[in-house]
Amino acid sequence: MDKWETPLVVKDDKTGRVISVDGVFRANKLHKRLCLVLIVMAFVGGGLVEIGDTSALDGCDEGGALVSIGVFLFWTSVLAVPVNGLILLASIPVKTMSTGEVYLQAIFHIIMLVVVVAIFGEAINCHFPFTVAPNYNIGSGF
């Protein structure tokens, strides 16, 4: 290694622990990118559900390719919230990862999910991923 090159891993001389990777917290960058991808997934998914509902004749009853993709993207982003919580818990003992930044990114992800639900809530509510009760259409006026 040349004397002007930055080492890939910087270790503490006394303890031998890794201080930083490339001089920055690489794990925090990875988590930040993950949260940004999840936020974009939620916005794109909500938009696709809204477009699919407005372009369909029956609105909420009719689904399509756009609605299916949008529902998958949005609910995948929602299901990643517990994963963010696990990453937050795992970042506490790790010295090379800033727990504060992980916490802020997780909170920002949750806030943006609330914003997406506020914007596209009606369309998203029509396409809940599972039904609580069966939907019987008796058709005799009940």
C-alpha cells in the first residue's frame, strides 16, 4: 500500500477494534439508502394504486397490474418498519454504526409512510393485503 492511500479499514492501535471503514460509517450509508429506497417504494406504490383505481371502471373493486404492483411496493415498505427496528437494536452494540442516525432514518421512514397514507389513503385502504371477514354478496337485498 502506498503511503498516500487511505486504508480500507482503520483499527485502533491499542484494542485492535475497527474504528471506521473508509473513514466513514459505511453501515450508516447502507441503512440510509435502504430507508430512502423504502420511502420511494411507498410513494411509487401509493401512486400506482391511485392511478390504477382512477383508471378502472369500478374503482375499488377492480384491480390490475398497476394496482398489484403498487400494493406490493407499499405494503413491502410498511412491513420493513419492524426490520428498521431490528437494525436499530442491532446498531446499539456496534461501534462502527451511529445509533442516532439509524434512529433518525427509521423515524423519517415512518413519518413518510404516514404522509403517503395521508395522500393516497383512500386508494390504499381499498386494497388491504388481507380481509378480516369474508365478503358475501347474497344479492337479495340484505
